[in-house]
Amino acid sequence: MKYLCLICAEKVMEQMTEADAEQHYEDYTEFTEAIQVAARIPGAWIGCVEVRPVAEDERTLRAIGAAA
């Protein structure tokens, strides 16, 4: 998975190219947004909600209404 570990992010990102660091930051931002959305799901406070990455192929994007 492409999730950024915040504890070691500063050291890791210092050693990355700028493009790679930007991609990791974008992935982190998307993951954070997904967690915020999941927290608003009814029952999330008394149960659990799993946050997973979504496939980005054309068929899946059309199915979830996110196709360009």
C-alpha cells in the first residue's frame, strides 16, 4: 500500500526526489480524507469502518461515478 508513515515521514521524504515526495503527500492527503469521510458513517463510533484504496481502472471509476 502507498500510505505514508507520519513518524518517519520527515526522514524518508528528505531522501526522495521532489516528484516522489509530492506523490506520497498526495496519497497521504487522500487517505486522510477517506478517514474523515469514514468517521461520519453512522455506527462508526460503536463499530468499525474499513478504509481501502479503490482501483483506478476505467471500469471501476465509471461504476463509482468518478470517470473523467
